[in-house]
Amino acid sequence: MPVIKLQTRIKSDIDICFDLSRSVELHQISTSSSREKVVGGVMKGLMGFNDSVTWEATHFGVRQRLTARITALEKPFHFRDEMVEGAFKSFSHDHFFVLNGDQVIMEDVFSFETPFNIFGELFNSIMLTRYMTRLLSERNAVIKEYAETDKWKTVLFE
């Protein structure tokens, strides 16, 4: 099972980073390259414990849907979303937040399995792990940009 680990350092408040990571609106902004949009579940605002959302997006030229649920949440330090339905055999995405001086260390641990046995494993090694790493890195760059400026106020409603 491939596991992607990323760390992003953000000069911002831990609560802002945590909430931006759970924001449906920011997720759509950060995944605009795949034209991702919400089509079910929580349609706007912040995802909470046991909430689910269904996304529709185009990846590898194929339009697909994926439903994920928040299965663990300890504000503002950790939450996990897991696939309920979609193209993967399974995935879990842990989001960790640690305050370190004047910055937040945001860590992603994304583990996934693909269907199709050996063909899925081959696809992982050739292309999918790199593709998912890029998507997560782009998303984290957007979270960082919004958290380190006043842009966070456009998606988080106080």
C-alpha cells in the first residue's frame, strides 16, 4: 500500500490552518485543475466529525466521483478522512497540525490501495503515487497561501 507523507510549514494560527484544511470551499479552489466540485453531502462550510462529501472531478481524462467521510477529529490537531465510495480500493488521509514557535507544521499522511491487483500496483508505481503527491502538494500550497495572508477570511466565516 503506497503511503505519501508531506510536511508544510505555515506561519499562521493553528486554528486557521486546521479549518482551511476542512473547508469545502477551499478544497474546490485548491483542486481547480481537475475541475473538482461538490455534488453531495456537505456542500459548503467546514467538514465535521462523521460528515461526508461527494466530489466529482476529472483525473486521467475520466470523470469520476468519490465520497469521503471524516472518521476522526481532534480540533485543532488532527482529523482523518476516508473514502467511502470511489475509484480507489481504499484510502485514508490523516491531517496533523503541530504548533512550532510562530508556525504550524501541517503533515499529511495519505495511504491508498488501488483495485486491479498487479495492474493497480503497476499503475501506482508508474504514475498514481506521483500524481497524488502533486495534487496534495498543490492543495497544501493553497492552504499555506490563504493561511499566511488575509485570504483565509474569504473562505472561513467567523
